[in-house]
Amino acid sequence: MVFHENYSNLLTQLPPSLIKARWNRLTTRKKNPLSESEASSISPIIEAFLKHEVDKYQRKKKSQYNPTIEVETESHCIVIPVSKPEKSRFKEETKSRISDSSSNSLLYRPEGSLLRNNTNIVPLYSEEEVNTRIKEATDNLRQEFIKSTKETLKTIKQQKDIMQPN
């Protein structure tokens, strides 16, 4: 179970468990399984497969460590980063927020990284503006929901009237 050494730069980007799983996938798949000698040789198919797996793994890893919530409205889209701090860092942030009485002690960049207030950085949007945009988006979603519910109920009623002749 060894890929060719030319692929070591790709394999170092994957965890060992994933390398083993991909090896098993290549050698035991139902349609056109590769022999161990074919899988351990240099081949454009294997190289493309490994590149695809690395890309897929890195996209998944990036989305796990940098998740975002998108709130869409008719005119714009607000991207709100969601942080997943480790437990120890979370405790430190919570303590610093509680101990500091100023409301602007921590500011958030659009990427979601924390900034201390000792720099002269102004928030991109005020809290009121963000709240207004979120309220507009929820109002729009509520109106769309009501409209689609009415349409659905109307079609159900029409189908019911068709099914039950007088």
C-alpha cells in the first residue's frame, strides 16, 4: 500500500487515514479496480485522482475552520463569519469581554479575526445597520413564505375540488 514517491508532495497534504482510504478505494472499486502495482506506479489518472482528493480535503478543511453565514436580500448579501474558538481561547475571550466595561473593547474584521481596541480601526458596519439589514432580510423571507404558503394552499384546494365532484 504505497503510492509512487513522485506523489509525496500531494500525499503530505493528506492525513494518513485518508491516504489509506483512497488506496483502498482505487484497488477495491467495483468498476476497473487497479492492481497494487498499477496504483503504485506513475500514472496521469492517479495524479489527477490525488490532486482532486487534496483539493476536496482542503476545501472541506477550510469550510470547517472558517464557516460563514450568508444572509441574502434582494439588493445585497451580508456575510457574517462564525468563529469556532478552542475552549481555552474561548475562556480567555469571555473573561476579557466581561472584565472590560467598554462596548468597543473587541472589534471584528470582515474575515472574523479579533482586533484589540488599541488600534484605530473602525467597524465596517454599525450594529444598527447590521440589525436593520437582518430585519429587512427576515421580513423579505417572511413575505416570501406567506406568499408561497398561500399559493400552495390554493393549489391544494383546487386539487381537492377537482377530486371531489359535486
